[in-house]
Amino acid sequence: MCECCSGEFEDLDALLRSLYEGAPQAHDEKEEGMMMQQQIELCVGGMTCEASAEQVALALGVIPGVKRVDVPAWQAAEVVVIADGNVSLSALTKAIHATGYSASISGTTAMY
């Protein structure tokens, strides 16, 4: 972790657990057949280093239904999430806001 972020995220795990405690779990794909997935592009402001990008990825990764999180380059402020079709877009932005960064949805694409 770099100097700008050291100590800033010590309680991130506890914060994220409290945000998503009791959140509905994604449906079991084996029980319902193949579930539609979606690709969600987010614009994230305030990331200043690789550690920032890692914290955003960790925050998104704990959301039920999120399958993959890619942060291609923190300098571009872009995050791509692959998730079940029923994942709440507001849950994604709320998780990013909880880490101290701004976030907005820049696009979604259905995947079959």
C-alpha cells in the first residue's frame, strides 16, 4: 500500500460486512438454469494509486452476484464488473462510495 493510502482502509472489511449484512444472495444457477449476466461499466473518481484500485475491486467483489471485477488502469477511472442480471446497480455505487470514492454507472450490457 502506498503512503497516500496507508492506514486508510484498515476497517474496510468490517464496513463492507455491515453494508451487505443480510443482503439477498444470488440465485443458484444450477437450480434455475443459466442466469443472464450483465457487464457494468463504472466511472470511479478519486483513485490515486494501485492500492486504491484494489480497494474498489475488493468492495465490489463482496456484493452477492458479482462474478468478476476488472480495474484495467486506475488512472483511467474505469471499472468493469461482470455480475448476475439481478445485481443492484445502486449496490455497486454504494460499495464504491463506502470506500471513499465517487462512482457513477457509465453503461450496462446484457450477456447471455
